[in-house]
Amino acid sequence: MRTRSLVISATLIAAFVLALAVIALAQNPNIGTWKMNPAKSKFSYAPPKSFTATVEAQGNGIKVVQDIVDASGKATHRSWTVNYDGKDYPITGDPDEDAVSYKRPDANTTEYVFKKNGKETSSGRAVVSKDGKTKIDNGGGKDAKGQAFTYTIIMEKQ
């Protein structure tokens, strides 16, 4: 009887520890509100005046809402819900891009591709720092006129 009780207790403890490990691994450091640090960010074009991204857990993926004010003062409010499976998901609120796909090669890295009418417009890689306070987003593409552009956006968690 005592052996059976010890086996049951050991099994429950092991299950609890495993559950905690799964929860810890599943946490996504992208979740939260991020604001661009304009002094540290670099663009090959006129930089935006402001850029805020809010990321929420959504099923097996995330929901992203971005509010951007470009250099001329034009505001864009765009959003999408995406899984990390490399498939295209629709974007709302952006006249220049209508789909995005995400991959997550490791817990702190997101690779993405934006598209318009099935054609790639830009792509990049965003990496959240180990302490979870900073995200560095490097990418580039071609604008509607075919001109190449690049960016390094430094985002700080709020």
C-alpha cells in the first residue's frame, strides 16, 4: 500500500513539473506593447514619427495591432492574427500589404514575409533580447515604385 502511494505521489509530482516546463516553454516574449525608439532605429527612407505594436496571444499564434505615423504625419492602424506556420494570413488596415506569414525558429526570433496580391513586398527578422525588454527588427524590401529599402527598428517593451 505504501509503495502504491509513493508511486502515485511521484507520478503526480512529475506531471506537475512537466506541466510547469511546458508552460514556461510556451510563453512568447513577443506578447505585450512595444514602442519604437526613434533615436536608435535606422531607416533607408524617411523614418516614421511613431510606431507602436501590441501583441496578444491568440490560439496557437498571436494577434498583432500596429499604429504607425509616417514621416508626413499619415497614420496607419493595421492588424492581423497569425500562426507561426509559414502560411499567409490577411492584414487589415494597410493599403500596401494584404498578407503576412510568420515562422519562429526559436523562442525569441520571428521571421516574417509581407505580401501584396501574392507578391512579396518586404521581409525581416525580429529578435527579442534575453531579458525581454528590447526587440530588434531588421528587414527590407521594395516599395510600390520598385525602390529597395531597409530598416532596423529598435522596439522597447512598455
